[in-house]
Amino acid sequence: MAEMTYRDAVARGIAQEMTRDPDVVFLGEDVAKAGGVFKATVGLFEQFGPLRVRDTPISEQAILGAAMGAAMTGLKPIAEIMFSDFFAVCFDYIANEFPKSRYMSNGQTKCPLVVRTGNGAGSRFGAQHSQSVENWCMMIPGLKVVAPSTPRDVIGLMAAAVRDPDPVIFFEHKSLYPMKGEVPDGEIVDTLGSAKIVRPGKDATICALALMVPRALAAAETLKSEHGIDCEVVDVRSLVPLDTQTILGSVARTHRLFTVEENPRLCGWGAEIVSIVADEAFYELDGPPVRITTPHIPLPAADILEDIVLPTPQRIAETVKRSLGS
Amino acid sequence: MAEMTYRDAVARGIAQEMTRDPDVVFLGEDVAKAGGVFKATVGLFEQFGPLRVRDTPISEQAILGAAMGAAMTGLKPIAEIMFSDFFAVCFDYIANEFPKSRYMSNGQTKCPLVVRTGNGAGSRFGAQHSQSVENWCMMIPGLKVVAPSTPRDVIGLMAAAVRDPDPVIFFEHKSLYPMKGEVPDGEIVDTLGSAKIVRPGKDATICALALMVPRALAAAETLKSEHGIDCEVVDVRSLVPLDTQTILGSVARTHRLFTVEENPRLCGWGAEIVSIVADEAFYELDGPPVRITTPHIPLPAADILEDIVLPTPQRIAETVKRSLGS
Amino acid sequence: MALQNERPSGSAGLNDDIGEKKRLELYRTQVVIREAEQRAFDLFLQNLVKGTSHLSLGQEAVAAGFACAMQKGDLSFCTYRGHAHTLARGVSVEKVLGELMQRDNGLMRGKGGSMHLTSEEHGVMGSYAIIGAHLPIACGAAWRAQYKGDKDVSVCFFGDGTTNIGAFHEALNFAAVWKLPVVFVCENNLYMEYTPIGDVTAVKSPAGDRAAAYGLEKIVIDGNDADVVYRAARAAFEKARAGNGPSLIECLTYRHSGHSRADPAKYRPEGELEKWKLRDPIKIYKDRLKQFGVRPKAIDDIDASVRQEVDDATEACKRAPMPPLDILTTDVYADGGWAWRN
Amino acid sequence: MALQNERPSGSAGLNDDIGEKKRLELYRTQVVIREAEQRAFDLFLQNLVKGTSHLSLGQEAVAAGFACAMQKGDLSFCTYRGHAHTLARGVSVEKVLGELMQRDNGLMRGKGGSMHLTSEEHGVMGSYAIIGAHLPIACGAAWRAQYKGDKDVSVCFFGDGTTNIGAFHEALNFAAVWKLPVVFVCENNLYMEYTPIGDVTAVKSPAGDRAAAYGLEKIVIDGNDADVVYRAARAAFEKARAGNGPSLIECLTYRHSGHSRADPAKYRPEGELEKWKLRDPIKIYKDRLKQFGVRPKAIDDIDASVRQEVDDATEACKRAPMPPLDILTTDVYADGGWAWRN
Ligand SMILES: Cc1ncc(C[n+]2csc(CCOP(=O)(O)OP(=O)(O)O)c2C)c(N)n1
Ligand SMILES: Cc1ncc(C[n+]2csc(CCOP(=O)(O)OP(=O)(O)O)c2C)c(N)n1
Ligand SMILES: [Mg+2]
Ligand SMILES: [Mg+2]
């Protein structure tokens, strides 16, 4: 057991897999010699050398296309797209190539790769470097999508993603990079598609992801201590596959659902979970399922504005309290 | 009043606006001399000449980027992206540039443009030329998104889109191009953000869009004639702005909601509407809100497979019937 | 620049650097493509080919020249206009026509369709329908070869119009910087869909005049002469296998039919098609064989056997069932299914 | 290729083709950038500049040379490294520093931030933070000028690393084919973020060696000499205004600081920075002025007045309030609001 940052967990997770399997290779902009602009991949170049850890030109389409071609023919590439906002310049691979090639070829084409990226707000970077775009990927059939909230999950889900035979989009939250957490020694391998109940509770279910998990937990503490409302917090962790059993099971116990997401409001993963629950557990619900989201606006740069735009523990707690009528 | 195809309505709608305003210009691949690969823009080149109707290289980023630069500085461009699947190669403009520039510049930058595109399945084109991607745009704050289902709406919404001061994504359904409908003579101008109740009913609300509108109507006929279930069908028409008043108003009368969408299942516009209704009209609902969607898979090419993958009138009717417990 | 248009000199004749066996293979491959594509067109007129289809009638020499220079294990990355390249690697006519007819005997049982022919066992690593997408993908396959020390070459085919999209640029630079064993083949058939390439391109040779931007040699060849194509392919493959990096080869050719089945190709100037038909690759090659002394009977035998193969394939496809409905949801994920939830 | 490095010859001296007035403007512009950027750095160390920031210390001559050759109405399209180009068009130091400090007096009241400076009244049509995105956008503005018969030129600034992304290629071809009045300016400062451009680029001159791929002249100039830049800009603008299409100009320069505020730039080889500092654009230009006989006092006066301006701006920004929270949801749409529903 050691304490380690989410940032360092990224390098450890990748190193664990590169050590295990010589077919795992890693490419991206400034990731090798410089160790990545978020310093999340420091040391990999030194440890695994220039053939396995490679700097690329500013060519996101080439990065993802090359990862795909390599994956199709026997490697297990990990590609970095520096900021998830840049998925927009290479979206063809994410939306049209990775997830469709196996299906179109009637099962011939394989695509075992991982795209890891810095997602989310909090760094005062403004509208083009702060987005939370998990839903851009969740909406595409054929992808798998994960977003860890702790250093331990970074390692375990990275291992699961690298070992998975399908294309996995791996969202690291930029604001979590400096966060610390306990991490066991030795190999860590998690499973894709399993949510985690990170706080049990009986009055309401709060589903959260990535940076929203600690915020939901903080809100749950306030709700409990100040209002006696006992919330169950589910760290969704994996959007595809989606652990609907854990979510539906929780709602069956608490009879209320809240989702807390960093996506702007429309068509986020919160809408998906609400829709599933509203359809399949309608008669379990004692009140409306409520989404707590970033408002449907571009993100502002100024700290004072950015601090109020994402769901805060306070906004989460107030929304739950108001909705439960306490 | 004249009968006209949805295809011809496209050219008429564009011509109406180009005649009215010399700042309206039109660009895209093979759109000018050849009249478009769907023949939806035949005659515009001849009518408005080579300076206003321009063929471009296969450079979707240049097409949308140029449209934006022109829009910022005084023109009102209409850009064609041939198939909506190709939004993936120019998604940066759709996701990061058009919708954020006004906000980031604190209101300085304008972006009055229209992107029109062939959307949807039914032509046996396979996974990369058949997608329904309205949700790719609905999820992005700052865009407006429309999808007409009739020739009349094509003209009226095209006019509204061209005259709108914001970036509008205009989805034409490829399978509707040959469909005919009555169109009044003279100028037609509709408004963005208004849904239409295309069939009143009292037992359930069915929200549909584009090709799903005639299918929902067909299902409603069957439900009425064979099962006595009287469905209200709402043609959503505009995803952003979204006419929630019409939708919530309908649900307040029928107490049941169904959405019929061509989007693959996860994070489609159906999830958004279901979430809004589940939150805001929870106590109006007499039963679970149900989404009827394309399954969450890439689209197959073969006719026999494609014919069962989208929601059919039969599947819609069966789902509604089963859910209403009749 | 190497405009590799010249005939081999000297008196080696049929037994020159190419040789009789390879020449007969080159001829047969072209005839297979010609006959199968023509049949696809006929079947479309009978409403038996659904969806779209993009034929390579007139462009057979490019596909044959490259495929016949490839070794087993070399990889082809094609476009929607990929029937020719798929057939050239040895995929059966039946499997190709079956896919176009969306039958259960098709190469992908109708799931992919005409634009996405894939046969990994033949090295056909997919046909891609988003312009430019497969150029970076081919780089990736070549990167794997480089990394693993495999000796195969990745060959990526695309059209003139494709040279104007961003992915072209990114792939070429990437391949050159990483010195990847990939060969980019631009089939310049003078048109994108309906627009002449010259109307939308800043240079005369859409690929050739861009080669220098990636530190590559300008190579523009006669794409209607299979010998010329074969030699250019062989040289590029040798270079790639020797670790000397990518090549970009522009092949001048012409499609005899429209862009896709919907296109009557009215936009062509009068006489253009006729002019190019004088340089029909099959005609050129038949003459070449005769000139080298191959007996007309041997040529006729090839023609007849190909026609038989295409006839048999057609019948087999007509008899073949439609795909079963349960394949709709198979092979989304590697576990064979499509479950996105538990 | 025109390596426009030469000094004007003859005895015209200060009153040559550039002249005294313009030279003092060029000098002052460079000093404004130098002082304001240095101040931004200092304020960052005091934790008063939030988020990221990308300085142009060392690259002042490019911004000054182009801006001073522009006319009112000409349009600048910049990157996240856009403070220099924004200041060079006459936007006040206060408005720029205010935006970096995310205050209500900032150019966009803190809504855009350091990477997105925009001042349409000064012709600064935005700063774009997705690599390559603004090259096609600049084409569009130029298309409007061409269509309307306006005489303005669109000028698009970007770095060496940007030449490897797809949008670069699409924009250059598009501009060339449509003969648009747009000037593409590549500031080659030898690095993308932390990676030397030579490690990831197939040619020596990332922009210059690509010009021919778009039928354009290769122009690579000394980007640290404002006179050289000014003359190249003037020539390109004349060409554009005359309807003769786009230019692509590569300016060789160097950034004195790291890529962004987070970067100590340890990846540079020893001595590189020092070597380039010998060619500091401000030093070069100060010497030029002296050599042409401008009195040291006149130069000192400029320096002092700029420093005063920057000091005053700094104080104003420190005093300025934070933006009010209600602007969070304004100006998403043209009606001033953000309503996506009724
Ligand atoms: C990104 C993208 N844009 C547009 C298209 C539509 N499209 C299909 S084929 C084609 C023309 C391609 O021309 P070229 O590269 O010369 O190939 P050819 O068809 O002539 O073989 C176009 C524009 C597409 N499939 N993908
Ligand atoms: C599409 C995209 N990819 C990557 C980045 C991250 N990024 C920001 S600046 C930069 C380096 C740009 O280098 P260059 O074009 O030389 O400009 P410079 O910063 O040197 O002025 C990179 C990679 C980005 N902003 N957008
Ligand atoms: Mg072509
Ligand atoms: Mg640079």
C-alpha cells in the first residue's frame, strides 16, 4: 500500500501493462521525451525506450489511425490525445473507424487499443480545453468508455482497458491529476463494466463519474450531517459497458435517482441513466429522477466563473435536498 | 399549392433565400455544376452563378472553416456536408468553433451559417454512410439543430435557419428525398424551436423526428384502428431550441410518453426528452416513458438487415401497445 | 521525378524482368476485375445489386500491377472503390458479388456491403468509405511491421480527390518521419465524384506534386499499363522492405463508368471516354502479350475461364440465401455480441 | 524561393522604402509586446495570471512586422499564442492583461481567457486554441472579401508544429484554388510544445518546403528582423489585394520562454537560447535605428512611455473587479442568452 497521485498512477498503470506485454506500445504528442504535458507519462520513455514510447507530430488523425492499424495487425497501442476536446479533430476514428470495423467485416477485424485523454474542467483553460466529452463516445456503438475517479482505479481500469480486445476510450480527469489516494502494491487489474457503490445509503441514489465522485461524496456528507439525508453514491466508472444492475439495484433500495455529471446538459450520460431507470424502474421511483449537470453553455475561462459552472457539492446537496422535499 | 418532393424542396428553399439576400452563398462537394450527389441542389448553379454556388475540394474542414470565416465577416453561408457521417472529419468546427466563438469573445463574434447534410439510413449504404447523428449536434452547447420531415418544412425551416443569426445544423433525411408533399406557393418561412402536433390523440404522446414521423403516424393509425389506442404524434422538428412546452403539454394530456428515434440507443435525443419529462412531469406520467430507438450497433448494409434495424411502424405499434398493457 | 513510362529494352522479350508467368498472372487478374465489375453493373441493372457500388472498369492495371507485385502477408488498404483490389488479392468472385448482392455467401455476409470489402486472410485489411481515413491506418499496420521486424509492406490505395483531405497530409508526414514500410498509391482517374480534380486542386499532379512536401520522390506513372505499374510497385516494395521508408505513387488512369451506380457521368467532355478507351488497360496488355509472342489461344483460354468463373459465381450468388436476421447484432464487440450493459 | 534576408542597399537610410515613421512604429510595437509579455510572466509568478498563457517573448518582430504592414480593416487570425498579434493591432495592454488576469476589464471579461483574445474592432478576429482550426476560417474571411469586392486581407498566424495537421493542408489548397486574399504566416520557433519540430516533420522548412504542394512560392525569412518581416508582409498583402491569391511565409524565430507558463523548457540544447538571444529582435531593431541615426533619447522615450503604459495597465487590472457572475450565461446565442428550450 502506498499513497500516490492520480497522475503518477497513469504512468504506473501503463508501465504495468508494457512490462507484461511487449506488444503494448504508446504514442502521442510530447509524451515520450518530455513525459507528457500533464507529466502523467514521465519515465516511460526511459524505461521502455524509443521504439515503444513515441513522440508524434501534431497529427491527431495520424495518431489514432496509426493506433488502429497497429491494433488490427497485432499490437496493443495506447494513444494519447492530449485534451479530450481534440477528439473533434480526429473524431472519424472514434466514431466511424474503431467501432465499426469489426462489425462491417463480419468479425474479421480486431481493434484492441486504448485512447487515453485529459478530460474535464477546473484549470481555467477556457472553452476549448476544458470540456467533458464522455458522452461523445458513449453515444457511439462499438466503443467502450471508462473514467476512473481514483489512483487505484486509474491503474486497474487501465490494465483492464489494455487487456480488453475492443477499443476503449479512457478519460483521465485533469483536475484529478494532483489528487492522492491509497494504491496497493503489485499488479492491479480491474474489470470494465462494473460500477462501485462508494458510499452506501438508503434515501437516494447519486450516480457520479470522475471528478463528480468526490463532489457527490462531499454533498452526501453534508446531506447526512446537516439534513439527515442518507445518500448512496455510485461511482459509475464505466459508461460502456454500463453496470445497470448496480444502478437499478441501488434505485430499488433508495427509490430516488440523481445523476451528477460534468457533461453539458443535453444528451449526457445522465440522460441515458435517467432514461433507463425511468423506463425499467418506473414503479420503484418515489419521485422524479433528477439530473445535475453543467449548464448547456460553453465553458468560461475565468476562475470565478468556472468555479460556479460545474456541479459543486453545494449545488448537488441543495438539489437533492429540495427534490426530496426536506 | 403544388406537390413537390422533399429533394426539390431543398433547392427551392435555398433559392428562396438566395434570391432574397445576396449575402447568402452556398458551397460543398459536387453541389454546383453537378447539382449535388442527391440531386437536391440542381439548378442553383445555373440560377445564381459560380460566385455564389461553389464546388469545393474534398476538404470538409476547409468547407466548414470557410463557412465560418465568411459568416463572421458578413456573409450567410450554407455549407453542404454530403453525408452526416462525415461530420466526424470536420467535427472541430461543429463542436469547438461555431458554437463557442460568440461566447468566448463575449459576444463579439457572430456565426450565422447553415450546415445542411444528408442524414439517416435506408439506402443500403452501410455503417459509414447511414448514420443518424442529430445527437452529435444536440449535445453541443451553442448550436441550433433542426430536422424537417416534410417538403414544406424543408423550405420553411431552411428559411428560418438561413435567417437565424446562430449556427444551425440542418438534417435532411436521405430516405425522405423522394417523398412528396403539398407545398404552398410563394415565400415560406417557419420558426425554429417549434414542434408540431401532427396527429392529436389522448392516450399517449409519441415524439418523433424526420423519417420517424411518417413511421410514428403509420403506427398511430394501426394502434387506433386495430387496438383503439389514440396516440398524439409530435413532430419535434427542432432539437435546439427544443419546444418543451408542446411536448410537456401533450404529456400532460396523454400521461404517457414514447420517443421514436433513429439515433442508436445511448445518449440520443430521446434520452434527453425522456429525462426532461421524467423530471418535470413525473407526476403526470401514468407509466414509464419509453424510448424506441435503433439498437446500439453499427448499421448493416444488407437490405434485409437494414429493414429491421430502424424503428418500424410495426415495432412502434407493438411497443406502445405492450407498454399500455392493452 | 521518375515518369516510369518506358518499355523494357533489349531482347529478353517475354522473359525479361517480369517474365511470362507473371505476365499471364497480370493479364488474368485484369480480366477477372473487368469481368466481375461488368457483371456487378449488369446485376445492378437487374436490381440484384443493392445500395451503391463503385466500379474500377478502366482502372484494372493499377490493381493488378500492385497485387501481382505483393507477397503473401503484404497488406492492402482500399477504398469504397475496392472490388478490384480485393479480387486482385485472390478473393473469389463469388464472395465479392455475394457481398454486393447482400447475400449470406458474401465476404461479410452483407454486413459491410460494397464499400467495405474485407478479407484479412488475403491481406485485404478493409475498404474504407470515409475519404482519407485509411491512410493513417495503413501507417499503423506498417508501424507494427517495423516494430516487430516483420517484412510485410502495407499498400494503401486512394483516389486523386483524396489528396485534398487532411488525413492524407497527416499520414504522409507521419509515414515519412517514422520511415514506415507503407506504399501510398493514388489512382488519379481525373475526377473526384463529379468534379474534375483540376478544378479543386492547386497543383497539376495531385499526389506527385505533393511528394516533395514529405521529402519523397515524385513518381507519376502510366496507370493503364500493368507492366509499368508492376515495376513501380516492385521498386517501392523493395525500398519499404529495405527499411527505406514510404513511397507515394500516382497512377494516371480513367474510370470507364460513372463514379457510382447512380452516376451517368454526363459531366465528362465529349470524346474523353473514347480517347481513354483507346488506352484500355486490358487491350494494352493483350497487345503486349501478343507482341511478346503469347499464342492467341492461351489468351482466349484465360478469357474463357474467367468468364466461366464469373458466370458460376453469379449463379451461386443468385442461389445463395439472404443473411439470417440474427447476424444483425453479432460481432459488435470481440466477444461476438453487442451487449453494452449488464 | 526568396530568402528575403538582405538589407536595403543604397543611401536612402532611414528614409528608404520603410521610412522613419514606420520604423518607429515597428520598434514601439515590438517593445509593447516585450514589456506586456514580460509583465504577464511576472504577474503569473505573483499568481495573478490564472490558467495557462503562451508568450511571444523573442517572437516580437513577426507580430510587429505584419501588423505594421496591415491597413485598417485587414483581419488577423491568431492562436493561443496571440497576445503579441493582438497588441500589435493596437488593442490596449490593459485589455489584454485584464483578460489574462480574468478581470471584468479584460478584452472578453474573462470569458475567453488568455488563449482566445478577440477584438473585432481592431481586426483581431479571434485566437484559436485547436491547432490548425483557424486556417480554414481565415480562408472564409478572405472569401467574403473576394465575393464582396472588399480590399482587406486576412492574415493567419500559426506555428511550425501546425504545419503537420490536416487543416493546414486543406486550407492551403482551398486558398490556392480559390485564389483567396489570405496570407498564412508560419512562426517557426523550432518547437511544437516540447518536441523539436525537426523530430516530427519530414522536411527541413515545415511551411516553406510545403509551399510548392499548393503551387505557391517558397518564402522563408528571418523572423527576428522586423524590417525583413515588414517587407515580406507588404509584398504578400499587395499580391493578395491585386487578386493574385494567397502566400505562405515562414518566419524563422525563437521563443525565449517555455511553451506555456507550465514549461521551464529544459528540453533545449545548452546554448541554444543564448545563441538566439544574440539575435533578439528588439536588440536588432534598436541597433538598426541607431545605425540609421535615430537619437538614443528618442528610443529611450519610447521605452519609457511603453513601460509607463504597462505599469498603468497593471495597476488598472489589479484594481479591476472580477467579472459579475451573471455573464456566465450571456452570449451563447445571438439574442444574448443561452436558452436552448422554451
Ligand atoms: C470525408 C468524405 N468526404 C466525402 C465523401 C464522398 N465521396 C465519396 S467518393 C468521393 C470522391 C473521391 O474521389 P477520389 O479520391 O478521386 O476517388 P475515386 O472515387 O475517383 O476513385 C467523395 C467526395 C466521403 N466518402 N468521405
Ligand atoms: C489539435 C490540437 N492538438 C494539440 C494541441 C496542443 N498544443 C497546443 S500548442 C501545441 C504546439 C504547437 O506548436 P506550434 O504550431 O509550433 O506553435 P507554437 O506553440 O510553437 O507557437 C500543441 C501540440 C492543440 N491545442 N490542438
Ligand atoms: Mg478520382
Ligand atoms: Mg512552434
